[in-house]
Amino acid sequence: MKWFCIASLSPLALIGAGCFWGGYWSLLALIYMTLLVFLLDRIARQIPSFKLGPLADLLSIALALGHLALLLIGMPAALRMGWEETLPVVLAMGLFMGQVSHPNAHELIHHPRRRMRRLGSLIYTTMLIGHHVSAHLRVHHTQVATSDDPNTARRGEGFYRFLLRAWLGSFRAGLRADNRARTRKSVPPTAWSHPYVGYCGGASFALILATVAGGAPLLVLFLLLTGYAQVQIFLADYVQHYGLQRAMTESGRVEPVGPGHSWNAPHWYSSAMMLNAPRHSDHHLHPQRRYPELELRRDMPVLPYALPVMAAIALLPPLWRRVMARRLARLEKTDTVA
């Protein structure tokens, strides 16, 4: 567990230092989230699977509180510095929200305890994408690798086209799924208990709070940060499911989710920083399995580079298609031989 703690808490500490002291701390925070993680991934190591212990929950809570502290305290502090200090720390903060806060919130919304699930929902709501909770739990996990899942990227589909389709599609699909779930309850629930009331109301409160606390400059910064984080959330979905489809069985039903319906990355340090999010196939096979226990097997499709690097490549659709066409062809050839 020590590498999970070191890899995920170190950028939080550096970004916090950059927000308050600026100078080299701001630059170090950005270097950590980019160059250092890339270089450490080049070291041939593996993060083993661990038995679940209390430290797993403590780390998730610490990261969640750190995320909230960055928004409530760090973001206003960063605005008081010059642009040459503010820019790198804000970029690092955006990367942290997308690459650490998002995997942590994802882990929390799958937690068996309600309080932890609510904490995960709060993190997503502060990134103005609370509906991702309903869309992920009620739609993505049941319809992944099919045309009914808005967050599964089709083969040949560029990221920017996917982004618009997935954002709107997941908002609508999550809303429909929540509405269906509410109609099945024996006692009609109140309108105020609808999850989307919390998502939209919480987002509105966050926008108002940012405006009151720092006026237009803080509001603009908050919108830029949350927008950047949302792009990274959809980049993760795009990369981890691109071009993979579940086959139809003879009975006309979609085959069960298998190890071959998600892309994975074995790179050790970025995986530790992202709480094993790159071990995505095992998560879909065992949604209730906690992040220290996730495994990476030989029958799971593997990306050629670490997840953050693949997300950067996805921003250049022609390059992405060229890289993934070879990988998909190799995967299909293996399936045919098998």
C-alpha cells in the first residue's frame, strides 16, 4: 500500500505548496504530474495485489478531503500569485482532479458503505459532473462495450466527437435509469430525493460559492478547472473501451462482460497514483472488488503506453487511430487463433 500513498498523496502536497508559496513549488507540482510520472513508469516494476486493509479507506478519505481543500483554499490562494506561478500550479491541479480525484471518486461510489458513496458523489458534483455517478453505476456497468453505452467509444470515432456524444448521452442515460429505478419503489419517493436534484443543485451551489468567494476571476478559474477535469474523465472512458464490442449470442442477447472488453495498462507508478484504475478489466469483472485487490491477467487487452500517455495521444485523433489500429488488429488476430 505504500506506493499507493506515495504516488497519490505526493502531488497533493506539491500542489498545496504551489498554491501558497508559488515559486519552484508550482513548477515542481506540474513536473510531477507529467514528466516524473512518465519517467517512473519506465522502471520495470509491478504493483502487486493486496488484501484489503483499513489504509485503503483512509487513503480514499484523505484524497477526497485534499480535493475539497484544493478547491476551497488552494484555488483562491493560487489566484493571488502572478500568472507565471499560477499557470503551472493550476495545470497541475487540473491534472490531479482528472487523474487522482476522478479514480478516487470512482472507487468511492462503488464502496459498500453509503457514507463513502456519498463522498464520491460529492467529489463528482464539485467537478460539475455529478450525473456521472448514475450513468456509471446504472448504465456503463451493464451496457459497456455495446452501442447502448454512451461512454463506450466506437472504432474510428475521434475523441472530440465522442466527448460531445458521451457527455450528453451519459446525462440522459443516467437520468432515464434513475427515473426507472424510482418507479420500481413500493413507496413513491419525493421529488427532492431524486439524485439529479442533488447533482444539479450541488453544482449550482458550487458555482455560487465560487462567485461569492472570489468574483468573476475565481468563477472562471473554477469553470476551467472543472472543464479540464471532465475532459480527462471522458478521456479515461474513451481510452479504456475504445473499439471493443461484446458479441451477440445465438439467443440474440449480448454476451456477458469479459476480460477482453476493457483496455488495461501495466505501468506501475501511474497505476499506483490512479489507485489501480488502469486495471480496468478486473474492475468490470468484479465491480465490488476494491482497488488494492484488482488484478492484471494475460488474457486482458493491454495498451502500448501508460494511461496518461494514451490520453494525451487521444487528443490527436489521426495519431490515435494509427496507434490503436495495429493494437486492435493484433487483438482480433489473437481472438481468431484462439
